[in-house]
Amino acid sequence: MARTELKWRMPAGPLRFPASARDEKVLARLRKLCLALPEVTETGSFGHPNFRAGGKIFAAFEPVQGQPSIAFKLGAEQATLTLVSDARFFPTPYGRGHWVSLWADEPLNWKEIEELLLRGYRSVALKRMLAALDEKA
């Protein structure tokens, strides 16, 4: 199955994710960026870490067909634009058109990832959280 033909399925047995030392490094950097934002928490669901603001998930580090990926919550319009304009991204299998994912086992542009995380954060954060973020800037 080609990587562009995605079907979401949970693997059988216990999940071991992140699965490699490289995955751990990617997660550590992603965690540092996410937890630097006001009131972000890291939780786990479906065997992988995700990051929440205002009780809602805006980013996740997860396996898709056994490959590590980073998922970003974007608005429907921004998600569509990202998918159409950049072949490195794919629709997050469960995202209902509001999420895009990026393979994390390829070279990563961390500046771009940070920008996408901020967009996702702003889409779910509470007003007080956005005010704190704007104060930091």
C-alpha cells in the first residue's frame, strides 16, 4: 500500500511508540515547542502523545501505518490549502478535514512545524491563553 493511500487502523497488541531513538528525539523537540505555549498539557490517547490547550488537542505525535507522523489541527480551509500546496503533508486519517499530518521519519523543517503548532494552538486556546501568548511575544 502506498503511503498516500491511508487507512486508519489500530495495531494489534500493546503500542510501543515512539519506537526508535530518532522518534524519541523528534518527540522531545515537539514536546519542547508545545509545552512552551501557555497552559499546554501533554496527554496520551490511543497509545501516543498528544498536546492540548483549553482541553482540546491541537497536535499529536503518532504512528500511521507504522510510520511516525506529526498531526496538526488547522481550520478546514487551511488544511485544504496545505494539502494542495505541499505534497509532504497528508490528510490525518481521523481529521475530518481539519487536520493534516507530516511524516516524521523524513527531514523536518522545525520553523515550519513551529508555525503550524502555533496555528493549531490558536485554533483551540482559550482567550486568556491567547492573551498570555501575545504577552510573551
